[in-house]
Amino acid sequence: MATTYDCSVDSELLTGMRLARAALGRGELVVLPTDTVYGIAADAFTPDAVAALLAAKGRDRQSPPPVLIPGLPTLDALAEAVPDAIRDLLGAFWPGGLTIVLPAQPSLAWDLGETRGTVALRMPNDPITLELLEETGPLAVSSANLTGRPAAGTAEEALEMLGDSVAVYLDAGPRPAYRPSDAPEERASTIVDATAVVAGTGPLRILRHGSIRDEEIRDVVGEELLPLEAEQELDADAEEPADEPADADEFADVDGSADVDESAGAEEPVDADESADADESADTEAPVAGREETAGS
């Protein structure tokens, strides 16, 4: 039976973190907080665990979750290449509500779903989840909600939707958290697709407009970002909605409204989670190359 641990109580935090690590190691699911919304997490390198995550949300392999990571060294280990413009963005907005879609290292022994060789990565700005990520390594994280339902802003909301499909719930209070007072209302992470830059075929493209404003992105990368007019033309020319980036509700998410697929964590490869959910949760939906955005947990 699933148990919720109040992370504001030191003894429950220690117990909850220990049991969360153990559950993830056994291939079970954990609900965790991100800076955007709550995310549902699985070991990214355990295919059965990722399949269980998708099943718990009511999704299939066409909606792969984003991956939450503890920092830049992990990014370099998981992504085949990281353009300088992306490193500039990460320097400005990580940890935080920014999910990046990149080509995945082809040697990775994982199965996140139909990612088309890409992965959506986010470093969430949440101390509890960052500590867990340091100990477990990369986690597949989508927003903690059932498909078609709003992403969970509390552990209680996540429990009501996901129940005993999750082994451990880490309750760190209402989300979003750790956000500047002048931040936009949007809870989902912003998703930026860098796959065209890596391939040398085009500029960066915003797949989901989220918690980091478009103008903030453009202030950092300038003309390396697809102009808004060109983005609108692409959207208008599309005969049907583009495939969601790994988890567009990620942490919308990462994943904040009904599943648009979150995942980034967010809620939310390709969200976000989030999710950075992961995010979030990191909030909180991860996109696939060439896909439109949910930000997991």
C-alpha cells in the first residue's frame, strides 16, 4: 500500500528518501516534488519501470517521458551533442523550468518509448528531488496525473489520481515552489528543441511556451532562436498537431493543465515533468525531434 511522507518533518523526510531510493531501485514508482508540479518518477534505465509509469498515467509508448537529471555532467553523458547556445541557456536557467530536447547518446541502454533518438532533459530547482537524483541517477519523470486530468499541485492530488500504482509519495507542500515573484503564471517548463541545431539544419525552436518567457530565451541566444513569425507559420502550415515532445504535459509537465500529449521535470524524450512531472518535478511534461510539445515533475 502506498505511503505518503511529510518532507517538512525531518524523520519522515529521512525515511521517505530512503524508501524512495529503494523503491526506484526495485523498478517501482515514486511521486516527488519539483519546482513546477509533482512528478511521477521511474528509473530511466529500467524499461519495465518506464512502462509502469506510462501505464499508471494511461499513456502509451508514443508519449515517452522526459528525464530529470542532477546537473551538467549527466547532460553530457546522456546527450550526443550540446550546442554552445544550449549551454548558455542552461547557465542562465538551470536548475529551473527549462527542458531541452537533444539527440540521445546512441549507446544508451534504455527504452523510454518512441523517442526517435532524442531525449528531453531538465534539472529541476527542488532540493529534495535534486538530492534524490544525485543518489539514483537519471529518472524518467512525467507529471503526476492521469492523462486528461490537471497535473498534481499537491501530493494529495497525486495520490487521489495514481493511488497504489505508486510505492512512495514525497510530500513537500503545494507546487509550484522556488519561483521568483515576477515569474509567469504558467506552471509547465518551457521546452526548447535543439535537434536541428545539432544536425545543422535549423535554429532552436520553442516547442512549449512555459514558465520561462520567450523573450528571456531570446535575450540569451538571440538570432539562434527561430523567430516567432516563422514558428507561427510552421504551426499554421501543419495539417495536424505535431507530435508531442516526449512529454508535453511534463510538468504541465512538469506538466499544469490537462495532459496535452507532460513533460520536460515536465508534467510533461522525446517532456517535460519539471519536471523539472520534472518536472518539473520538475516539473511538470520531453519532446521528440521535430515534435511540438508537458515539464513531469
